[in-house]
Amino acid sequence: MTDCFGLCRLFERQHSTGKMGNDASTPNGNFVVIPTGNNMFRRSTNKPNIPPLNLEWIDYCYQKNGQKHRTDKYYCMHGNNPTLVVRRGLPVCFYLKFDREYDKANDSVSFMFKLAEMGGDSSFGNDTMAAVPLKANPSNGNGHWSAYVMSSDSVDTDILSVRITPPNNCIVGQWIFDVDTRSGEEAAMFSAQGNPIYILFNPWCPTDEVYIKDDALRDEYVLSEEGLMWRGSHSRQKEVMWKYGQFQKNMLESSFLLLLKIRRLALIHCSDPVKVSRNLSAAVNAPDELGVVQGNWTEDFSGGTAPINWLGSEDILNQFIKTKKPVKYGQCWVYAGVLTTVCRAIGIPCRPVTAYCAAHDTQNSLTIDYLVDDEGKIIEELQTDSIWNYHVWNEVWMARPDLNVLDRSWQVIDATPQELSEGQFKCGPASVTAVRNGDIRAPYDTAFVYSEVNADKVYWRYYGISQPMKLLRKDTEAIGKLICTKAVGKWEQENITNNYKYPEKSTEERITMHKALKQNNSIFSRYYLNEDFNEIKFDFELVDDIIVGENFRVAVRITNKGHKDYTVKVILRVDTVDYTGKNGSLITKIEQEKVVLHDPGSNVEFVQTALTYFDYGKDVKSQNVFNISCLASVVDTDYEYFGQDDFRVRKPDIVFEMLDKPAIYSEVRTLVKFRNPLPLSLKDGKFLIAGSSLPKTLEFKIGKVGAKKTTSVAFKFTPQSTGKQVISAKFTSKQLQDVDGYLQFMV
């Protein structure tokens, strides 16, 4: 067969001098026609030889390969000039048409692959170039390219069926190739470089580091184009549908653009899902370079789109490709949605994860410290740590050979720009198992993720810069109350809190915290402790399931569990708060003094307030979350109490009504309806509608919607495929935003 060493030298010389044959890039259906021109590279010889095979065309078998590799949904696999998309570690089918029958005894055929991005810098030493001789029988191929003859066509013996297998650790990206044929001492080179091939990670390959054994998991975390995330607060969660659209136009191309151009990961590292996912977590955000999404945690979204109005990743990535500028604006779930799209597009299993009451530990202390003044207010100017009502990050599935962990498992990556890691805003991959076990020194950013889900929340009474602080309360259960994601194959929530932490107050949980503190080398001496006092108990009472526009009541319940009467002074506050935990406007503050009797049946008192929409409407943040806090002191004791909780009024639902039964290629008439819950009119209302059956996001301007009135719009769509599908809608206006809903249906 082929002299590979001589072939490699010839290939490198031809690429360095630019002396290649004519470009075989003319598509003819599923074929690439090889021009018959000066493609020959001959060696001098004194004896006659049978001329080497002349390659006339290549059939890339788009449909067959697409089905085998689960890549047939990619937009670039279709149309008049398709691009083949395959997964590493799995054979790729080609048909080669020669000018005569292939003689395995005398003919040698080799394929010369190189990474398109490398240009003339490809080399065999760094795996960016490969010479692959065609053999008669298949080989193992793990870690190496392989090619073998499947068969010759029974009718046309000039057509050869071959299988080429990229190695299971192949660099992902665009590959180009030439075909070298030889007979005796004569050789010819035919270029197919006009038709590059995308090679992706392969969750179906048992030896790939991103392999998942279960088909249902692969369907969910690689192939699903829609999914759910959760926002809101722990007590009032908000379900959000997101369209990932990883197979749609420009999505694959933009994913590799982020990987190679925005963060410029060296191509030789693009075989490693650990380095690739870490790189992508930086490429999706924009603070320190021209990444995809520009963050905005204010209420002013002028000059861009409010984060709550995005329905999916496609519009964001297409806008980024078109303008080559960061897209305005995003918050954590937007970053997570885009990162899910990009990871799934290149073959890394990925899912968004929501953590409620997620800590942002800026001091790496594993505690979140709050300083409270004599008004019961958190002192914002002294506040560096924070607790977000919720935070959405991503998990990617892979082995961690850098940690000597070859078993595949979930790893946290996070594109939301919070803290610098190695000089850039990126986070992970951090092993979820390492987080659970408190191994905070494990790379990457494990200590930060550990704090997000398991830090202790500590309240301090602040008396002034020269005075000692008093520890009011230490809450070991306030952080990471719920960690959740979409259930596999179901449109419902799966609780994965136990993946990240042991049950609160369990022996294992406290041991893990102490282990983490020891690794952290952080010594915190708590001198000014509250005296032990358990005779007065405070609890918030918040009415559940309140729709924005309605009145609601906030109360703190005071229970005397002692054997004498106590006088209690209470300051009850209601403030607006954004989901990152930063307080906004004061809505109301009540100061009362209550005598709480010890007699059973009369040992409970309330401090409470009732709020109408006109009390809170003008100050409410776009995500409708309030912070309820209580500072209390028991007279004639040194005991002081501080507690806080989040309260969210929910938005109304958008209602869908299908007027026709969905069928493939048949028009379906649909209505979306929305009732204004506010006691005032909405101005500049509009609906945004998106789904896999819609070619683009639809926008319908409604204008004014009267108080307590219902509005609706009609639209049509035509399903292009069968199976379960989803359509989502949002309603937004000046007075009310972030109203959404979705509809699942079968075609």
C-alpha cells in the first residue's frame, strides 16, 4: 500500500508551495465533481506503468451520513451547496468515482486531511494534518484516522464505497482534504478542498470524552431544540421556555466563530471538551472582549432589547454575526440559553440549571455577610457579597482526565460575567461531584460554585465604623434552597439539589463545609455573638399566588414560647429588589411595639401591612420581586433578630387556542390571548411569537389595552416536520413586561 512517510512529505511540500490540483468544489446534487485537468504529480520512471486512478467525482452521502451521525437536522446539510457535518469516532461514508476499476493489488489511495483554519501551518506533529491510507479492512481507529474499502458498486465497478473514521479525539472544526492516487511510481493528487467537512464531538461514541450511554439523555441534551429554564424566586418560581435552535441557519457556523475567533482557542486544544467549554463560557459574554451578549442589570434597556423579551438564541446569534458587535442586552438566563445552543451545536451535551438563592461570594470566604443599620436596612455601600434570587448557569457532560476522573459526569460552566478567572470573565468547568464533596481546590472555579450553593448567610448589626459589630443571626439553610433543571423527556422541573450538596443540617453537610473552610485558608473569628434566646420566635407570613395588580398582605408573626410576657419592637420593611439581590425603592416601612403574652391562646401577635397596586406599581422592578425584612429587638434583653425573605407577584398567563388540527405541510390558524390584570390601561403593547415551525420571530403591535381587558392576535404557521413541537409567546408593554406562555402540540 501507500508509502505514508513519502506521502506526508509530498503533501506538506505541495501545501507549502501551493501546487495543488484543480479545486473539486463544484457541487452536483450529492456529488462533488473533480475537474479533469492538470491534477497529476508524477515521478520519473524508465519503465511503463498503468496510470494512477483518475478521480471524477465524490458523493458525500449527505442523507446517509446525516442519519448515521444524527446531524441531518443541521441547516448547512441541505440546499444546493451543502456542507457535510459528522461526529468524530464514527465512520463516514463516501462514494468515489474513478475512470477505471480500483485494483487493490496495484492501486494506492490516500486521503490527506487538514484543518481549514490552520491554512499552511498544519502539521502532522500537532494533529492538525493527517495522511489516511485506504486499506482493505477496517481498523480500530481509536486515536488515529482510518479508511477502508467497503465495496465496489455491483453495477459500476469504477465506483468505490469507502468509510473514513475521524479519531475519537479528533480536533473539532472544519476539515478539508485531498485524494492521492498512485500506481507504481506514478501519483496524482485531486483536491476536494472546496467542500469542507465539519467534525463535531460525539456523545454516541463510547470512547469520546462526552459520551452519554442513554438515548433519552442524548435526545434531551444534544438534539432538543427547545427547553425550559426557571426564574422568579424560590417561593414563586417562573417557568420560561427557550428556543435553542442549534440546528438552524448560521448556528453551527457562529458556534465555531465564537470558539476560534472571539476567544481564539488554539486549534490544537479544540479536541478537549474541558478547554473548549471553558473557552465558550468566556466567548458568550462581552465585558472584556467582543463576545456575544452585553449584560445589563438596570431597568434602562434603551438601545437594545430587554433581557426578558428574548425568546431564544437564534435572533441573538444572527444579530451578532450580522453586526459583529455584542448584542444588547442579557442577564443570566440569556447567557445560559445562548451557551446551551453553542455547546449542543458542536456536540457537547449541555443543559441550563437554575439555583434559587445563589450566593455571589466576592471575598471567597464561603460566607455571605450582611450589615444592618438601626432602620433594619441592609447597608448597600458596605455590601460586596450578594445573594441572587435565582441564577442560571450551565452543566456540560464530559470526563475530566485533568482531574484523573475518566467517568463522565456533569460539570458547571457559567457565561454570566461575575468574577474574573485567569484574567477573563469565565467560569468552569467545575465538577458537580467536587462541589458536593467540598473539594474547592479542584479546577476550575470550584470554590466559587461551592459558595453559590452552600455558603452560610450571616447578618451583622452595624453600629458605626469604630464600633464592634454584633452577630444577629447565622443562617446555614438560606443558600442554594433549590437547584433544578428540565426533566428528561418531560416539560416539567427536576430537582437536582442533592447533586450539589448534602441535605441541610446533616452531619455530612457541616463536615463538607468545614473541609472547604480548611482548604480555603480563611480564618473568621466571630467575637460578638448574640446571646442564646429562644423564647420569642419570628416568622413571615406571605400570601401565595398573587397576580400583579392585586392587593397583598405582608405580616410577621411573633410567638412567645417562654413563661413570661415580653415587649418586642419591630421594624417591618418592604423594598423592591432585582434578582441579583440589590435593593431598590422603599415601598413601605412600619415600626410597632407589641406586648406578646405568654398565655397559650394569646401568645401570638402580628405586625402587618396591606399594599395595593397603587402603592407598589410605580416602583416595582420588571421581574416583580420584593424584599421583606424585619429587624426586631426584645426589650430588657440583649436579643436582636433580623430576617428577610423574597416575595414575588406573578404575571398572568398567555393563552393559546389552535383553530386547526396540526398536520405536516398544512396551515394552522392560531390565537394568542392575554388579559390585562392591572387597574390601568397598558400602552405600546405587543406580542412576540417564536417556534420551530416559524421561520422567524413574529411581532404584532397591539397598542392600548384597557384595564382588566383581554386582547388577542391571530397568526398562521405551517409545520415542516412531525412529532412534538412548541410555540412560545411574550407580551410586553410600557407598564407590564415579561408576560409569557408556551404551547406543546403534536404534528
